[in-house]
Amino acid sequence: MSHGTDLEVQLTGGLLHAWQQRNRAATIPHAIAELRKAGNLENLRRLGDPSVGGYRGRYPFLDTDLYKTLEGLAYEVGREDAPVGAREFYDEVVGLLEEAQADDGYLNSYFQDPDQPKQPWSDLGWGHELYNLGHLIQAAVAAQRRLSDGRLLTIARRFADLVVRKYGTDGEEVVDGHPEVEMALVELYRETGEAAYLTQAQLFVDRRGQGKLKHTIFPGEYFQDHVPFRELPSVTGHAVRMAYLAAGAADVHLETGDPTLLAALERLWDDMVATKLYLTGGLGSRHSDEAIGDRYELPSERAYAETCAAIATMQWAWRMFRATGKASYLDVYETVLYNAYAVGLSADGTAFFYDNPLQRRPDHEQRSGAEDGGELLRRAWFGCPCCPPNIIRWMSELQDHVALHRDNTLYVGIYANARITTGELTVTVTTDYPWDGEVTLTVENAPSEELTIALRVPKWTTNPTLTAPGGSAEEREGWVRVRRAFVPGDVLRLTLPMAPRAHGAHPYVDATRGAIAVARGPLVYCVEQQDVDAPVDDLLLTPAGVGRATPRTNDDHVVLELTAGVAPPPAPELYPVLTGTPQETASKHVPATLSPYFLWGNRQPLAMRVWLRTERED
């Protein structure tokens, strides 16, 4: 979400722009139809008209699927190419929310349901009421900023004011079982200037781990509530909860300057990246509680890596970049964006992965999201449909996470065809990224004073080059900075070589020890059974062979063509007795085509692998 700065970014072409066009043309209309079919609107409507029927759905947080969709629509309905039916849906839902809100400001169609035996605020561990408020606030702030429509903001403030009265400085000391409201309250403070909202966000962060939440079903670690936030030894528990909490704490730091929060956030982030994040940027290795596992517990075929966790990780990463200016946070953001996030949506924009494994075995039957029956790969919707609307809102906001203007410096951190304006400075970015590493920045307008333009140099590249007009230029800490009094027509050309590269895994990652994964630029690649004439489980690679891979444009993306070894059929015994050191030797070699990981699963459900066995090199 844009933070109300003087920076304006418009995507004008390329992959991210194409994703946004697909979002408008396909994903949003599809989601609107699914939300209507699932009964989300009827859950609100029946609060004024019980004859509509009973509450539809199993969960108390289904209103958030409307809120997340509204947040995305706030970016879309004012456009000339707005999705068909989007404005009508937006107005209808806002009207229903206005009618459904209680006199004291409370709003939750599950707990307000007259047939619901549970009372409001009676189950903060699992009721998700403050989580619901968080997503309502984020939709409301987006609507105010993008549409100058204050209706949702009025609703959100009434609910937030209730929370401040009930759980503020002089109220009950509680927290919600699902963090999210923290970053939303900070954003509400930024929009309104009301300090009570910032104080409330700070209270919710500080109360965590203080025994304020009743734990049921899962222990405190699941809720990040077993120790105070600043004392967490590592990211833990439910992955989405963890990353939302960290993003909220980062927002509190950004507004208060609390150094103890920043120290904890940096420590937790560094540990996560070093020991708990998948190569794709996915977070969460356990299906049982949608949780982050132990350090180095990163199985491929059982990777959970929920799509919502990918979005939450990007939210955390962007806030850490804003707090520190370090390019390393955007390196991770970019990895997540093009891999763990992008894989959650089908190529046509109408089907979704809930969880995102890095391997699919030939006989795998479990459905995404643990649904019963139906499609083996992506699905049109879920009984717990938190991911699809989350994809929608984040897709609509991609331009808000491209650049940052601060201290007389324009930081361009995510490369896409774009027009960027801040004050008197306007630049255009032209590139075919992430398929090609050539990035051209052209100055359209500029003030007469000196300023700095900083371009990110991703960690994955080697020997980058920059050509720029006269002025000082330096590369350090992941940025190449050019300082001068720019004039219209100045051109900066950054070249980021994109050689295919072979990745290994830390020896403590048992699941992928000794295996090879392939990447090029920010993209992780995989092999699907359709693209090789040998079982993917028998394929062997070498680092040298990966280095010789040939990039080839295939329709609208780049594949990698290489030669892979094929291991001889293994012995039938599951645990054979060894008489020497096992060696992976190929019985033959075959051509193989590797595709970007985010595109897998758009064909028939066959085997897929990111990590492949390593061939012995003589």
C-alpha cells in the first residue's frame, strides 16, 4: 500500500504490467463471482434480513475476503480499463458494511449472526476479530487515497475507535490470535494523524508474549505468544501470523524510532533468510499447523510456503528496506515476488495454489489447501479462501513497491517498465526484466539542483556495468549511485548479466543435501515431466552443465535448455546395504527444458522438481 509519499509510480509494460492487466481482466471478475457464490455478501445481508438464510462458510474471518478484494478494487475501479462489474460490486459491499455495522462500531458478520452462540470478543485466540479489522482498515485507507472515497474510512474508524476504547491504554490488556491489525493501525495513524491508533499498534506488539492470550489447540509458539516479541529466538509458529506480526512491528519502529524493535527485526530476518526460507522465498515448511519449521527443516515435496506467507514476507521486506535502506531486503522481496508469490496464481489468472511445494511426485494426490476432491493442482477457490483475494490486492499494488524517494535520493529497487515521478524529477524505466538484465533509465524532467539516483545491484548478478552521464558514481552495499544535476535526456544504462547458475543447499538441509537447483536472474527454474524424456526423479545435473544451459524465448517467457544425465534404474530395496560410497553416474544423457517455477502446474498434473540429483563429474 502506498504510504502517502510524494512518489508516484505507474507500470507501463513488461511482466509486472501484464500481471496487473490479467488481474483486471481475469482474476478480479473471477473472484467477484466466487465471493458471490460462496455467500460472503449474503453473510452481511442477512444481518438486516434473516430470511436470507444461515451463515455461509466455516470461518469467522470470511469478511476479510471482501476487504482484501475491496483494497485491490480501490486501485482499479477508477481506471478507464476497470474490471467489468467491479465498481458495482465495490459500492454494493460498502453499502452492506454501512448497514451491518453495529451502533458501537463493531463489525463482523460471523459474531453478529443471530444464530451464532459465541459472543463478540469471546474468543480472541481464534475469533480473528482484530485481524478482520486490520484488513478493513487497509481497504479503507486504500479507498481514501486512491478514490477519495471516505465511506470505508468512516466504517473502519468507528471500529478502530471501539478497539481503542476497549483495549487501549486504559482498557483490557489483550492481543488477537492472528496478528495483522498492527500494521493496519499504523497505516490508519499515517492517514488520519490520530496518535491513538499508533499507540494501539504499539500496545499490541508489546503485549505479545506477556500471557495476555488464551492458547487453545496449539501452544504459544504457534501464535508468537510464548515470549515477548523482542525476545523471540527465531521466526516461529504459523508463518503468516509471524510475518504479519513482524511487518506490524516494523511499521511501529518506522513511526516511533524504537531501536529495540529494529534490532529484534534485523536479528529475526537474518536468521530466517539464513536457515528457514526456501530458495523460492517461500516461508513455512509444515502442513500440520501451517508453520515455520526448525532451522534447516525445508522439505521440497512437503513445503507449505503458503501464498499468503509470501505476501506477508514481502510486506516485512519492504518495511525493512524503508527502515534501513539496505538492498538485501529487496533481494529477498524480489525472490519472493517472482517465485513464491507468482506461483500462487495460474497463467490464466483464475486458479490458485494455497500451498506451494518445490516438488511433485508422480503419484501425489493431496489437493492444494487440503481440499477434498476436485483439481489436483490449482483450484478456482477454497473453503478457506484467504490467498486469492490477497493475491488480488498485492497485484494491484505492485507499483507501490518499485521505488522510494528519501534524503534527496531516488532509489529504484524493483525493475519494471515504469514512469516514476517525485517532485520535479520524472524518469522512465525501460527493460525486459526479469527475462533480460538490461535496464535503461531516462530522465524526462529534473530540478536544477543536484540529486542522487540509486539503482539496486541484485546479489545474484556478477560484473554489472553502468553507463551514465557525467557526475559521481559509486557502487556499495548493493546500490550503484549516480549524483549530479540531471537534465532532461540523461540516460543511465545498467547491465546485469544473467548467466544460468547452479545452487546447492546448506549441508544441514537434509532434504536437498547434495542436490542442484537452477536459477537465472531472480527466477528459480524447475523441470516438469512434460519437458524431458526421462523420469524427473532420475535426472542428474552438474554445475558445469547448468552453466552451459541455453536461454530460449518461448512465447512470453524464457526457458533454459540443457543436457541432463539419467541415472540407471535404482535397486528395488528401499534401504540397501552399502559396500562403498554411492556415486551418481549417468547411463545416458537427454535434452531437458527447464521453465520458471512460477509457471509450473498449468498443464496436466505430472511430476515436477526444483532440486535435482547431482551427477558425478570425472
